[in-house]
Amino acid sequence: MVTLDDMVKALGNTMGKKGMSYEDQEKLAEWILSFFGYTDEVIDNKLTSEDRDVFYWLEEEGFLTTTQEEVHLKKGKLWRIHYWILKKDQILRISRQCDDESCGPDDPSAVYKNMDDDMWNARDR
């Protein structure tokens, strides 16, 4: 589950580095989660064109993805339903990245950077 705090941190680690203010990150996080609530997907028909523009932008940043479902109606017509899906794993991964760019989750030296003096001194005993 993605919390508001997770979303704000993920936005900070992406949009914040591109100049978005912390207040705007908080507003955007609340706005995003207001669509999804406790679900992972939103039907595209619920969105206004302005909302959809922001969702496309969030898709480019790796926060959302899309899928579609085809339904055959009784009259023989095909109806396509488009969904926006919250990429929870990606958001959580981004939210847990260090503030220092050299301290990403794939950087093995991150372990040593986070060790305090007591840990280093215990090693010598």
C-alpha cells in the first residue's frame, strides 16, 4: 500500500529534483491518492482532460501505467475500457532512495555511508 508519505517522498525524489516545491509535492500526492484511494486502478472515464494530461505526465515519470479491457456488448459492438494503474512497487522504490544521488538503492557503498561510529568501533573489538 502506498501512503501519502510514500507518495510525497517519491515525488520529492523525482519532481523535487526538477524544481517542484515541497508544498506542490504534497498537493500533488494528495491529488493522486484522491483518485486511487485503496485501489490500484482508476477507470479513464472518470478523468477530465486536464486530469488525463497530468496522468500522462505521471506515466512518463514512472508513477502510473495503463491497461485496457475489451468488452463485447449484446448488440455485437466492442467496447474498450481504459484503466490507469498505480505502480506501487516503483513508487515505494523511489520513495526509499537516499537524498544523495550517489546513495541509490543499487549502490553497495550505501550500507557503509549509513553506518554510525558505534558500528565501526564494534568491528574493532
